[in-house]
Amino acid sequence: MQRVSRASAVASLPAPPAGGTPGFFTGGNPGAGQPATVPGFEWFNAVQEELLGVILRGGITASNADLAQVRKSLDRLFGGGLASYSANTTLTVDDAGLVLVNASGGARTITLPAANALGGRPMQIRIVKSDSGTNAVTVQRTGTDTIEGAISQVLRYQWDSLTLVSDGVGAWMVSAGGLGARSLANPGWSRLPGGLILQWGLTNSLDVTPVGTSVSATFPITFPNAVLNLQGTLVLSAAPGSLAIAASEFTLSGCFFTLNEWSAQAQSAGVRYLAIGW
């Protein structure tokens, strides 16, 4: 759709005339002396501008050669699209909506559009792994965008899904409760309904000394707001000895444990951690 382009069109929107009481069109009644309603220029301008407002809001350039622009814009704005892919694909704003990915022929990578591709407006895309095979579907960012603070997320099982909403700037967020809001690897993470995030993994392993040894790990994703609790369990990879976790610390992106021993024997240890935050 495009604005009217006849020779009689004017360059600026004219002010509407003073009108009567708003009502409805009628075909008229000659017997009762009731004329048919004839729309004025102001009514046609109002309809034209309302429709163009929807088209432009969806980041589409108005064109009289495309008569589906209102529908396309609504699909972009409200996630009404439906697409299926079985190959590595870079999505566009026209994929806003449900995206089914069949990875039965091999592992697949789906690249998101830029988070700001809709002109600063939020965009919603739900990606679903539709096949029952073991090949993973990796959903990755474009450019320097982030996905829950990470560069990618992985769907591993049939009907795993990620419902992603962009902030219109440079980040994608996983909607709370999405089945794919998790990575069941080790290290891994899971986002629970309501926004609570669990993360787990294993620190590096080092020989523990009586003066104390520090081991650390980087969380699979960065907690967006806060770490609420951190728990650690010792893991020995050599002969057991008398040692304990002396202290633990954390940031939004990782954790640190200080280990002490009393036996002065060569032994390597690490810590399995569970972090809870949001």
C-alpha cells in the first residue's frame, strides 16, 4: 500500500473540516429524503494514515506494488509468522513467530536477526527442534547481540524450544517458562517459571596445599541481576586427604572456592557447584 498518488493529491495532510455527530454510513432512503452517505476527503485520509501507520511501524517501506503489507507488518510486530527450516539459516524480521527446525539431516545453526532489526521495537521468535534425532540445533546471535548474556543457546531434544524476545537494542531474552530455556549439559543451566535461574558445573582441579588453593569456574550464562546462593561439593581426582572448602565467592559471571588441606599430601581437587540467581 502507498499513499494516493493521483495528480489531484496534495503534499501535506489537510485539516479535516468541522464535522457533525460521529455515526455510520448509510445507503440512503429516497422515500424519506435521506441521502446516501458520501465519505469526505478527511475520512479517506484517516483510513489511509491508519493503515500506513501499521505498515511503517513494522519497518516496511510503503509500496503500491505490494498489497500484503499490513499483514506482513502485523506478523512482524506480533509474531504471527510460521516457517520451517532443515538447513543452516539466518532469520529475518519476517520470521517473527514460530520457527520449526528439522535437524534430522545433521546439526543445524539458526542465526537470529539483529535485536534492533525492527527499528527499535521488540520482536518475538519461538524456535522449536521438531525432529526426534540426536543432532542439536544451535541458536546463535548476530554481531555483538547477546542471548541471556551468552552468544548462543542449544536445543537438544525433540520439542525443545526457545521463546525469545528482543529488547530492540542488542539483547535477546528467553521468556520465563520456555521449554528451551535451559542447557542440560555439564556445565549447564535452567531458567524456571518466574525467572529464577539455576546453574551448575565443575571448577578447575588443582593440587591443594596447606596454605590454601583457589579454584574457579565461569558460569554457562551471566546472571542478569543477582546471585542468591552458591553451594559447592568437593571432588577429588587423586588420593583422598583431609581437606575442606574454606571460603566461596561469586560474581554474576563466575564463582571461586578456596580449599585447604591438613595432610600435606599430593592430591588434586575441584568443586561441583550449584548457583541460584535471577
